[in-house]
Amino acid sequence: MSVETQGELLGMQAAGEAVAVTLRKMREYAKAGMSTKELDEYGYEILRSYGANPAPQKDYNFPGYTCISVNNEVCHGIPSEKTILQEGDLVNIDVSAELNGFYGDNGSSFILGEDRQNLQPLVDASQEILNLAISKVRSRMKIADLGGFIEREAKKRGFRVVKNICGHGIGRKLHENPREIPCYRDRFNRERFRKNTVIALETFISTRARYVYEAEDGWTLKTNDNSFVAQHEHTLIIKDGEPVVLTSANGV
């Protein structure tokens, strides 16, 4: 989507705020002993207070309101009464929603309580690299160049990037053009970012794995070598200078 009018800007800002506040409050609410289903239902109540519709459910019939992934699950985790959060878990929450025809999308990985698996450096790297990437992205920049930057920053910190999940365009739908904004330099991707277009920029930073695989539930993406992946995501409007971050209210 290209934001061309004040009405479109206000619509995207409202959708961004709804998902960002929901993500922040879900992070604050999460605690050991809670099921991911309970956390998901809490998030839904916040989205509903905004009049927003959970995008995964609306667009793809996802069996949950938000995506909650734990430890070696990377993304698209299905909230469940059987999945009980534990002290030290690596948790990823991804909240996306539609509000009055506009979409917002954001995500965040965090350690629940005490860092018993020594994963805080991974989480910090994902967040730091996303913030650096946001400061770099500009209109006319090659998508491949941004991906190369993200991968180099991961390597500097002793980590890798996941190659088969990526960011994407967003606006009037959850997934729009550009369809792929990878975390590595894809030499076959010749697209450039365009001014006023909206993207969901994501980092997928890994301890080892370069690829993720679909679990038996048909939704959850996981590593197959017990490695861990941290993800952070913001919705942005591309500009000639630094982009407009629509999901900054999530606090990360």
C-alpha cells in the first residue's frame, strides 16, 4: 500500500497503535504458569476494545487471535491450553490486526523472567538489528541491500539469519507487495523500496539454524536442530529520510 492521503495515514496510524499496544500489554501480562491460550485471549480483548479484528484469523483462518511461539518454535505458534509458559522461556508474540480496512503488524521476542538459557544476547541482537535496519531503510534502496545489512550485523554478533521467512508489504491486506523482504542479500531480488509504501520489517536472528520447518499442526514454524530464533517486527512507512514507525507504542 502507498499512503497518499491524510485519511490513509490516520487509518494506518490507528491500526498500528492497536497492534502495538496489544503487544506491549501482552508482554507485561505474560507470566510463568499461564497457558498461551490465556495470553492469546487477553490479547484479543485488547484488540476488541479498539474495534480491531485479528488478522491471522480474518485472512487465513488461523486457530488463534495472535501467534505465540515458545523456545524452538520460531513463529506462527498456535495458542493452546496445553502450552504452559515456564520461567526462562524464549517467547515470541506476533500481533497483527485489521481496523477499518487498514492493517498493522508487529512482533517481539523476550525472555520470560530469569534468563535460564542464556538467550538474552540473542534477543538483544534481534531488537538492535531491527532498530539499525529501520534507521537505514530509505526509498529507492534495494531490498537486497537491506537484507545484506541485516545479515552482516547478525554475523558481527555471532549469529545467523533465517532465510525462508521474511518481512513483507502491508496496508489494505496483511501481506502485500513487496512480498519478500529477506534478512539476507538475495541477489535475485532486484526490487527497491518505494516512497510512501508500507512494510512490515522483521528480523529473524538465529543461534544456528538458517531455515525453519513446518510442524505437524500445519502452522507453527520451528527449527529442526534445537537452535533458537528471536524475531522483532515494526510496521513502517517508507520515506526519503528515516521511515515513519507506526508500531512504536509496543515499547521495543
